[in-house]
Amino acid sequence: MTEKILLSTVIVVVVFLILVLVWFLFRKQRPGKKKTPYIEALNAIISGDMKTALQKLRETVHIDSHNVDAYLKLGNLLRQSGDIERALKVHKSLTVRPLSSRQRTEVLKALACDYLEARKFDKARSSVQEILSQERKELWALETLLSIHEETSEWDDACDTLKQIQKLQGQRDDVLLALYKVCAGKTLDEKGDHHRARLKYKEALRIDARCTPAYLSLGDSYVSEQRLTDAIGYWKKLIEVTPEHAFLTFERLEKAHFELGDFGSMVRIYQDLINRRPNDLRALFAFVRIKEKMGDVDEALALCHQALEKEPQCLDAQWCLVKCYHARGDDARAIEYALNLEKEFKRKQPFRCSQCGFQSQEPLWRCPQCKQWRTFV
């Protein structure tokens, strides 16, 4: 009896081992799961291989015409490759299908991006507004609508949309709101509606009392109606409120005071500013120019040397010295300083967009190249 039990046990163990061996061999020889074209497309997108991604997405939609996400990605890649018309064709074809709420939103987003790339802003707006009709707090749609308002110069609408976005995000950006009001005013100024334009600039100052372009634009608008005293008042207010941007008013103020026959007031303006900001080289150079025009070359020279003590490599100060020594009749000294300047002297572009590198002589409140706000340094 014991022998029979032992034999049975051995047989069971042997059979078990055989089964384990067969399973192991079968598992080892079984081919791995084949990747689908859609998985290959996703991997290609992740690795940045757009050519392969396009090819695999085309294979995917040929095999499975119900794969909406594949069509979406195919259209998006076509847009990114510059083939906007085919991207639109792909995405439009999805709008006639029965879609879930999520899918329809994604299709509308893709269409809005296509239309924006094609600069068809009205159609882009329609796609975005359809999204907002279903979900009025959809942040992507609101931000896209804001960019459309900016591109089409709909500045009052931009203000309203920005307020909605800020409310959703729990924050407030008065600086940007004020800049939108300034842009609205400039649009009116260009149309010759100077009174309404100034109302917009003043509205900007109520939002942000330090809004430099609002002060500048108010003065410019008054000049267009020959109201020079009013213009001077707002430019002097700018110097008081934002002295770091005072240099933007210098040429404007000099021209206005000259036309009023009161050029001597500029001396007091520059003296007051230099007393407040001793290291403001722009104010110092402006003061030098005034002194040179008034024939006070000795004081102009002294101011130039004062500037070079603060910034020895300053080409502007060296160039002022060349002009002053020449005006004084000391051409030998003028030539000496001229030879110290670079052979190919070019005025540097002092302001640069921190996002795209675009350069300008004046700080721009919105970069004309990358369309970003407040990026000039």
C-alpha cells in the first residue's frame, strides 16, 4: 500500500514538472504582442519623428475609421507641418460624426487652431464660442478668444474676456487691463476721434496710475489738436510718477516747449530729474544736448566727464565729448576721443524682447514679433 502511494506521488510530481516545462517552453516561443500603427504613431510623436507619426496615423485611420483621436492627431500634425488646408479638411470631416461631448470639444479646439494658423479669425471665433456655449468657464477657449481679440484689435472685448479669465484664476492684472485700454484709445486716435481716445487713456490711468503709455498717448493726442500745454502737463506727470521712463518724454517736451517759446523750462525739468535720479544717464545726456544748444559748452563738457566717471565705456558720453570739443574749437581733443570710438560706430538697440529677441529703440508694451506683453528689457 505504501509503495502504491509513493508511486502515485512520483507520477503526480512528474506530470506537474512536465506541465511546467511545457508551459515555460510555450511562453518562451510565443511571439511578443505586435504594436499597432496607432501605438507606433504615439511613440513617434513622443520621440519627435513627425514623418513616421504622419505615416502611422494614416495607416491607423485606414484600418480603423472610427478612431477619432487618430484623426485629431493627424490633422494637428498636418497643421504643424504647414499643410493647413488638409488639416482643416481632416478636422471638418469629424464634425458630421456622432461624437461624445469631450470629442466634440477637442474637434472644435483643433478647428480653432487651424483657423488661427490660417488667420481666419471669424471662423476661429465661431469654433471657440461654440465651446463656450457648452462650458462658459472653459479656460482654453477663453484664452484663445482673448488672443483673437488681440489679433483683431477688439480691445474692449479683450478687457471683458481678460476679466473672466482672471476671475477663474483668482487673480487680477491691472497693468494688462490698462494696456488694453491704451490700445483701444490708439485705435480711436488713428480714426481721428481724439476726444474718445483720451477718455480711454484716462480710463487706463484709473486702472493703473503708473501706466506709462497712457501718459504718453494722452500728450500725443492733445498735440494733434495743438493743445501743447495740456500735453506738457501729462508728460510732466509721467516724469513724476514713473521717472524711470522719463526719457520717453524728452524729445516730446523739447519740441512742445520750443514751439511755445519756453525752451528754458527744459533746463529746470532736466535739473530736477537729475537731482532726483543722479545716476540717470539719459537725463544727463539730454541736459548735455540742451547746454550745447544754448552755447554753454563748458558745462556740457563737465557733464560728459561726469557721465564717464559713472560709466567709463559709455559710447554716448564719448560721442558727446567729440561734439563738445569740436564746438569749442579744440579739434585735436575731439579727434582724440573720436579715435577711441569703435571704427564702425552704430547706436545699440537698447531694448530687447526677452521672449524672441526683437530689438527696439523704445520699450514696446507688446512685442510686434512674438505678440507677448511686457517682455522688453
